[in-house]
Amino acid sequence: MTDAISAAGSCLQPLCECLDGTGMLDAAAREVASFLRLKSNWGDLDRAKELLQAVETTVRARVTAEMDKLNVCDPQVQVWLKRVDELQLEDIDEEYGRLLKYSCISQCTLHAHRRTAVGRRVVEALEEANKLIEEGRRFKEFGFKPLPRIVDPLPQIKTFGLETMRSQLHNLFEKGESNIIGVWGQGGVGKTTLLHVFNNHLDKKIHDYQVVIFIEVSNSETLNTVEIQQTISERLNLPWNEAEPVGKRAKFLVKALARKRFVVLLDDVRKKFQLEDVGIPTPDTNSQSKLILTSRYREVCFQMNAQRSLIKMQILDDDASWELFLSKLSKEASAAVEAGSQNVRDHAMAIARSCGGLPLALNVIGTAVAGLEEGEWKSAADAIATNMDNIDGVNEMFARLKYSFDRLTPTQQQCFLYCTLFPEYGSISKEQLIDYWLAEGLLLNDCEKGYQIIRSLISACLLQASGSMSSKVKMHHIIRHLGLWLVNKSDSKFLAKPGMALDNAPSAGEWKEATRISIMSNNITELNFSPKCKNVTTLLIQNNPNLNKMSYGFFRTMSSLKVLDLSHTAITSLPECDALVALEHLNLSHTHIMRLPERLWLLKELRHLDLSVTVALEDTLNNCSKLHKLRVLNLFRSHYGIRDVDDLNLDSLRELLFLGITIYAEDVLKKLNMPRPLAKSTHRLNLKYCAEMQSIKISDLNHMEYLEELYVESCYDLNTVVADADLTTSHLQFLTLSVLPSLENVVVAPMPHNFQYIRKLVISQCPKLLNITWVRKLQMLERLVISHCDGMLEIVEDEEQYGAQMEMQEHASHKQEDHTVVETSWIESNDKGHNDFPKLRLMVLTELKKLRTICRPRAFPCLETLRVEDCPNLRSIPLRSMHNYGKLKQICGSSDWWKNLQWENGVEETRLESKYFIPI
């Protein structure tokens, strides 16, 4: 018998080996296991289901957070979520339940078949669920900023009566004789609205053009060239260099824009200018590009070469005016007008007609009466109609618009009128506006009330949000003139001549009765008189870059002055200021002032003193410590700094909330960082000429818990900067390392570290830095600027060499108690798909004479611009394929540099040059 069994085994062995080679035995074993372990597997699946739901909840929450920031979901995460939805675990639960229910009454064969099928589905679902759980846990990035669209859509606006104008513009755009089109008409007639609508309409023609740029010119008497160039640069994803001359930047922008089929929309052009002077190439019939401009003046359209394609905007007819007016009313008010008594309707129609078909007036007045109840319409109509006979000119329109102003509270009215002190063009900083209002006593020390007033003024159409900039607002030029008209009708007297290209200040006689004066943003060079203006409370002189002379007794009669802004002027001294006993806000930033007046301490009411970037300031004469009501003191990047610990005598400033400071000695830094209110109020810190300071450990600044910006310069002995583990919550967002000849090491700990929130990094004139490989750990970094680092050979060190160094460093660290400053090898994280530069958008490399390489080819998912200047030995860029640079828009450099680049196999050099390269 034994021999028979042995013989049978010998015969079956080849068959088993053959089956084993095909995988059939494993499959059979898998089927048997799924059949026998069905209950156990189902229990495992139930637990995996709960875990998968938890992971899915986390992933969806992170995706929602990204989308709240207007980012888009990562495609890999989208695929993962789709697979989760398709898993259909509920169906398997139902099948399992039915199997248990009918197992007792079913035939054995049928039951076995069902059990096998269900068992197989349970095993497959369990494996897929475990895969999804593991993949979901590995996600690091859940969204990214979407690629800029060809057309940047503007907020959708419901229009009334624009069909004819829109049709005319469309016809000229498609068939016109000229590639420059002009739209002209009075202010507030709807030119901007038409341009908004047309901008969004161009989204349907994205195959015809490569970029559409909407620019708010609003140049008043002084063309805001820099703001226009910023807009063009942003839409083309070009780097922005604040120090670059305007003319050079304009030539560069012309070259960049000329390479594309573009449509430029210029809104509110008020005087002729040369397109090339701001960076716009003149479109001709051969270029297929177009330019559309709007202006209040037909002559300007002629001067801008739009005479062959010209449209005049018309006011709205009665029907369109009525529809627009009704659209601004609340549901209750609209129902009362349309379905209520004839008297109510008549009064409402009278108000609408009084706007003369002007859309701006209809918007403002309609908003003002939006919530009127039935019994209030007559008084509203009477108020709007008071002292108005015709709709002929500006005065009549302002009288109608005045109703919106009358509905404001007295404080809101004063805050609105204050906005007229700013130029017609550009934007107004909310923070700056509120600082002024606080000093004027309009807010009773309540900043939040200031933001509430701004929201109210926006709601009343008296202020406008400034595009995507939530920190700024703007005022329509007609509304601004309304404000000035209202001032002239009141007891207040404003002398408001901002942004008017004045070479000379208004005469002393014009200052005499003024309560608020603004001559900001002009070309005034001297104020060589002593005005008699005892009632003035605000004096805004900033942004007169050539103003360098003021008479000694200029402030002698200004005993009521509360706000004085002399920033961005060339003054070297402040005139005698003993009389400024009521002054609360003094801004001398970006001036050439050399020392503060000896008796500045007499200004006992001063709460805000800004001396930042005062490059010539030598001495404050111990004034600051005697100004006990100061809440803001900013000496950041001032030439004046604290050199001795005994000079750091600001503890008397018990109300201080914001401190920007420049420090010249390491022992002063230690004193500042002691656990006391002064450290807590420090937001900006400039370390300069700190002799013998050899290292900076960021965690040593732990008591400066609100520090946002650190600027380290000219510390000649500084060898090491350490960003160690962050045990609290770091607020540091901006870091500059400049003129540090001994700096060799920057050590960054694993996350979380003190550099984890840095968004902008500038490194300049650090000759001993061979590379900045540590920058890979700055996961929030958006802008990287490196210049004049003569010893830098590479930006990111060779990975294999760096990995070996880190292993040695890690091995050495086992002998130390403190491991927080040890960098871990990047290799392991790179194998897992870790992204070193997840948010980097801009990289600028300037005058790096020895630089040979940036880094090995890798993914830069958000990089939009790479700019290289005067890097003669840089022969390659980390570009292996188009997938390395998903959002790349521009590579900027010299033509010679581009020609000498060495490309890896597979890179389409010709395509790259035509699509991305911009010569500089």
C-alpha cells in the first residue's frame, strides 16, 4: 500500500509543479480561504470601513480648506475620493446579510456558490479599503493654486440697458478698422461696467488670445506707471523688482507682451500717455492683438489713436433706469413700489428720474432708499428734490447723490469726507485710514469700529473694494468730487490737492482757513513759508520725493494738528515742533531726517511714531522713552539703532502695542528678549553691525512671540544661523540675510521649526555660503531672491553628497542631548514623493558668478517665474521634462546665457524658447 501511495505521489508531482507555476494553486487557496474565513474577513472589512471613513473625512476637510482659499483639489486626491465613492461597501453588507438570512433554507450547492461569491467580494473590498487607507494617510498636498486663466474673470454684474453698447463694442472688436478701440462718456455712465462685461465675454474666445489684461488706469494728473506695470507683471507671471528703473522695466514688459496675442483693457484714461512708456506694445493690424480704452474725454481717445473705432456711451433710457433702480431695493420696498399705492410708485419714479439716467447715481440713490417703508417715500423724494430745478450739470448730480451721505451717521460722514484727501487714482490702505481716523478722534480708540465704518461706506456705494486686495479700498472719482462738494457746503474747509503734479505748494493764503490739508503725491520741492492755520487737524505731505526744505517756523501756529505725515520725502530735519501739542500721529518713515527735534518729548499726546527706513537718522535725543502714550513705535531698518543696553529704555511705554526696532549689539538683543511687555510688542527686528555676534539661534527670540520680520545685515562675524525646533507658534514670515561675509552655516531643524512659516527669503552678499540646501525645508516659501553671493556654487547641494553628510551628522548627534537642530536625510522623504518646494512661485538669481547649478531636476509644482541675471557659469536649469514645471510661465535671462545652456535628453529646447524664454 505504501508503495502504491508513493508511486501515485511521484506521478502527481509534475502535475502539481505545473499547476503551481501557473498560480492556479494560489488562486484556489485564496478562494478556499475567502470561503472559510468569510465571517472573520467581514469583521476586518467592517473595521476597515470605519477607519476609511475617518481618513476620508480628514481628506475631504483638507480639500475643503484648500478650496476655501480658492485653490483646486489635487488630481491624485480627486482620483482617490472617486475610488472611495466607487467602493460600495453598503452593497457588500446587504449581500452578507442576505447570505446569513437564507443560509439555513438554501440548498447546499446554491449556498456554497453564494458564500464563495460573497467571500470573494469581501476579500477584494478589504484589500482595496486597506490600500485606500494607506494612500489617504500618505497625502501631503491636497490642493494648489490654479494656473492663471487667459481671462481673469471680474465679478459678474447684472446690467441694464447695455445691450446696444455691448453690441457696438463687439462689432468694432471683430470687424473694426483699428486694433485700438475707444469708449468715451461722462463719469458714472457705465464705461467701467461695459468693460467688465466685455472682459468676461472674452472668456469665450480664449483660443484666439493668449492673455487678457484689465488695467484700472485712473491716472488723474499723474500717471501711476508703477501700478500699471505691477498689473501687467502679475498677469504675465513676471518677477517684480522694486528697485528696477521704470524705463528699463517698461522695455522688458513690451518685449514680454509682444510675444503674445493679447487684449489689453484700459479703464478710465484721463490724459494721453505713450503705451510703450508703461510696458504695453502698440497693437497693429498685423499683430492680431487688441487694446480697448475708456475715457471721459473724446480728445483723449483721439490722442490714444482710437479715432477710427470710437463709441460714445449714452445714459440709460427711462425703462432701463427704472429696472436698475428697482434692482437696488429690498424685496419689501420693491413690492411696495410696484404693488402699493400709486403715490408711493410716483414718488419712487420721481427719485429714479432725478438720477438723469446716470447708472452711478441710480446705484447710490437706489441703495440709499433700499429699505424705505411705505410712509417714507414722500419725504425721501422731497429731500432729494430740494433746491434742484434741472439735471444740467455737476452740482445737480451731487445734490441728488447727497442723499446717500445724509443717511450716514455723523461719524460715518466725517470718515467719508476724510477719504477725499487721497488722490483720485490708486488705492487707500484701510490700516492707514484707520490710523488717521484714530488720531483725529473719530473712533474713540476702537480699531474695529473703523473697519465697520469702511464696510458701511462700501455698502452705501461711497467706497469700493480695491480688486482682490482686501487690505485696500478706493473711491470713485465722482464720489470723491461729491465729497469735496459737500465739504465746500459745510463749515469744514479742506485744502485737497493730492496727485495733481504740483511743482509748488498752494500759497499761504489758501492754508489759512483749512481744517484738513493734503498735498501728497506731488513734485513739491520746498515749503519755505510759515502758514497761519490754527484750525488744521490733518496735514498730509507724503510722497513728495524731492521735498527737502521746510521753513523753521512752519508748524508754529498748528496747535490743533493731530495727524502729520511727511513720509517718502527728502527732508533732513523737522522744523520746530513745540506748538504741536495735540499731535497724535507722526510719520517720518523713508525720509532723510538726521535727528529728532530736541523738544519732541513735549508732544505728550503722540500715540503713533513711524521712523522706519530713516537711512540718515543718527539720534532720537532720548525722546521716544518720554512719549508715554505711544502705542506704535517703528524704528525698523532705521540708521538709528540701540547700541548699548542702557539705551534700551523703553519700558516706560506701557501702552506700546507695536515695536519695530534696529539693534547694533548682541547684549542689547538679549535684554530686549527678556520676558516683559517690550519683547511681546516687537513685530519687526533689524540686527545690524552686531560686532562679535557669531551665531543666531531663533529659539532664543522666544519672548518675541509676535515677531513677523527679521532683517539681519552687516554683522561681519556672524557665522551660523540656527532655526531650531519651534516649541511655540512662530509668526516669522519674512527673512533677509544681507552683507554677512562670515556666514557659512544655516541649520534648520526638522519640522516644526522656526522658519516653517517663512514666505519670502532674501539672501544678498553672503560670500561664504556655498549653497542653501536647507531652503528645501521652508514649506511655505513663495519667493526666493539670491544676489551677489560670490562663493555660491549651487543652490541645492548634490543629493548623494548631502545625504552622506546628513547621515554623519545624525550619527554624531547620538552623542548629544539636544537633537533639535539636526537635519535628517532628505533621501527617505524623497523616496516617498516628498516635495521640497511645494509653494515656491518666484526664484531670482542675480550676480552669482560661481554658480554652476541650481539643483538636480525635480518637481516645482507652483514655480511661475525663474529669473537669472549675471550668472555666467550656470549652464543648466533643473528641467528634465515639462512635468517638472506645471505652472511655469517665464524663464528670464540674457540671450547668451540661454544659448549656452546644456539640455538633458528629452527637453524640447526650441519649444521652451518660443513658449517661455524672455530675454533681458
